[in-house]
Amino acid sequence: MVRKKSSSTSASGVDRWKAAEGSSKASSRTNRRNGARRARNAQSRRYTFTLLALVVLLVLCAVGFMPPAERITQGLDIRGGVSVILTASKPDGSSVSSDDMVTATEIVQNRVNALGAAETTVQQQGTNSILVQIPGATDPDQAIQTIGRTGHLEFVRLDAIGDADALAKIAAGTEDVTLKEGTYTAFMDGSSIESSAVAQSSASATGAYAVNVSLDSAGAKTFAEVTEELAPTHGKIAIVLDGVVNSAPAVQSVIRDGDVSITGNFTLEEAKSLKTVLDSGSLPVTLSYSESRVVGPTLGQDSLRQGVFAIGIGAIIVVAYLFFFYQGLGLLTLGSLAIFGIIYLGLLALLSRMGAFALTLPGLAGVVLTTGSAADSSILVLERFREEIRMGRQVRVAAIGGTKEGISTSLDADAVQLVTALALFFVAVGPVKGFGLTTALGILCDLVTMFLFKAPALRLLAMGTIQAHPRFWGVASDLAEAEELKEARDAAPARGKKGGVAHA
């Protein structure tokens, strides 16, 4: 009896131990499932927040570039304008130094900026030439008169001029009298000018304009001394610009405040041009234009429309191809291309607003090129995703691995392309720089699209939507191939085992 009771007690203890072990395993499995569920929920929230941040970015970009024709600055070959090549030379025939060219280029840049034109180009070419491009301008002569004038202002006493013919013309009231070099001596030049302003001349009966200049303290002192000498006899002071007498007013009284008015029956545009020249300083060289051309806006706009049409046709063909081969997954690429375009346009509008970008035809070619690259990166991600599924991985795991490997491959290709684009931008000159810039910007936009849309969107869909509708998303054949591969692997050990038994 005692032995039977002991056996019963022992069996009961074993059963309790087994029950406790089974309960522990079940609890462990439950904890693992709960942990995995919490991890998936955290990933889902992270992907959702990333997409929401992208939506905010897209709204800002859309607001920034609408309407594109007004927000994105157009270059010379699209908008039309004036292109001029100025050649530098020295009056004495000596060679032009590199320092002279640097100074001349800077002065010309200041004068061009004062014209108010957007996205102008001023570049030194070779050893003695300067390329100037002014979008929107239509008169090359007007532009050359402003930017190419030497701008050497001099104040000369009339009794210090030794050119008898010039003096006779001045006395007769002739305008724009040219003085022979070496026949006069100036008592002050334009370096003493502190500021200038355009105003209507009070002495003109026709409403002509004048340029009023203020001299610095040293210039005002010199001017006061000279006018003090000339005032008793009403002597004249010739205001000479680039060797041409603009005006020769008589001194009525001593001028001590340093305010001088330059008159010459100027129109408003002529007065503004003279003010620009005086404000920028005198050129160390003489500039003469060797080539000029006017680009009409009609040709440029036709080229722009054809370029946009080419982008549209290319995008339609790419989307049709993607839907044919990738079915529902093609929606991801369509969305990525749309997002890529919105971010791209927003960035171009921002740079245009900062005055750092103008769209040219070579730049438009860069846009077309990088649009194709953006489609390529999408295809790499999708192909790698489907390959991971065919290898037997779960859809969710395949999305993580596929986007990681696909983006990694795209980064390698983009890095090579970005180096080339930056080399073109920093080394090349002229329109080629625009191609390099738009190519580099397109690559950066593609990177943003990959990390903010392609990866989170595909991973989010892979958490259930793609698995639930594999045929729509184009992965049904990949899942079937993975199942066949699994069955083949399971069948292989079984065949090996049967062979071993028969041999035994």
C-alpha cells in the first residue's frame, strides 16, 4: 500500500514539473510574439512619421515653386537677352596684367548688378576677355555703354586745358567735347567721390537729369580751394569723363560742402548709367566689345517647351514600363518620381530666390538625365525586393533587406555621378556649369526621395498590404517560386534518407 502511494505521488510530481515546463515555454512564446508585435508597431510608427514629414516638405516645396514660370529664374538661352564679349587693352599698348583683369571683372560685375537684371553672368575668359550675359536685356549697345565704359572721372580747370580747338568748342557751347590726351591736367579725380544720386537738373529748362555727387573730406577741401580761386573771375571747371567734357559750369561762389552736380542734358537712363559707372569706380583697362548677340525670347521658350515635352514623354514611357513589369509596385515608382519632381522644383525655386540659379537649356538636360536616374534607383530597389522574396524570405523581411541593398547600390552609382557633376560645376565655364549644377541637385533630390519615401513606403506596405494582395502588387509569381524552392529543399533530404535505407 505504501509503495503504491509513493508511486502515485512520484507520478504527480513529474506531471507537475512537465506542466510547469510547458507553461514556461508557452509563456516564453507569448512574450516573444508580444515583443515582435511591439517592434513591428514601433517600426510602423517610424515609417508613418517619416512619410508625414515628407508630406510637410512637399507642401512647402509646392508653395515655393508655384507658379514655376515665375519662381524659377530662366537663363539667357531660354528667357532671351544680351551676350557680350569684352576685350581689354591698355591705352599705352602694354600687356594687360592678371590683377587688372581681376579688378576689371569685379567692376563690370558691380555695374551689371546695378542694372537690376536677374541671374547675370560675368566671367573672365582667357587672359584679356570678359563674357557678360544679361537675361532680359534687348539692347547690346545700351548694355555696353554702361558696363564697358572706363569710368575715369576728372575735374579740370578750364585754364589748365591746352587744347585750343577743344576750348573753342566749349566756349561755343558744344556738348561732349573730346580732349586730346596730355593736353590737360586734372586737380581731382573720381576716387574722391563718396556717394552719388540722380535728380532733375534745376538749371535745365527741358527737364534733363543730372548726377549729384558728394565728395569725401579731402576732395571737398580740394574743391573748396579751387572754387575759391575761380569764384572772383567766374572761372569754369570742366567735368571730364573718359576724356570727354560732360559739362563746364562757371563757378559762381565758393563750394565748401563737397556737393557737385554733373550736368549734360542727360535722360533718366543716361543719368542712371553714369551713376552706375561712378559708383563702381574706374576701370584699369579699356574695354571694347569683340562679339555681341541678342537671343530672342521666342526661340528660348520654344526650346523650353520642347524640353518639358520630352521630359513628359519620357516619364509616361517609364511609368508604362513599370506598370507592365511591376504592376502595383509601379505605383511606388510613380509616386517617387512625382515626389522627386516636387522636391527638385522647390529646390530650384529656392536657389532662384537666392539669386544662385538660372535655368538654361544645358541645365534642362541635367534635369532629364537625373529624372532617368531616379527611375533607375526605384527599379533597383524593386528588383532587389522581389529577389529577396524569391530567395524564400518573408515579405516584411524582404522589404527591409531589399530596400537596404537596393539603396546601397544606388548610392554607389549616385556617388560616381555626383563627383562628375561637381567637377563640371566647379571646373567648367558657361552653360556647362548649369548642366553640372542641375545634375548634382537631381542626385541630391533622388537621395532624399529614397530615404524619405521609397524605403519607408515599401516597408510599410510589406507589413501586411502586399502579403494580403500579392497578385495586385506583382509578387505572386515570386512567392510561388519561393514556395517551389522550399518544397525542393524539403524533398532533397527525404530522397537522401530513402537512398541510405535502401543501401543499408
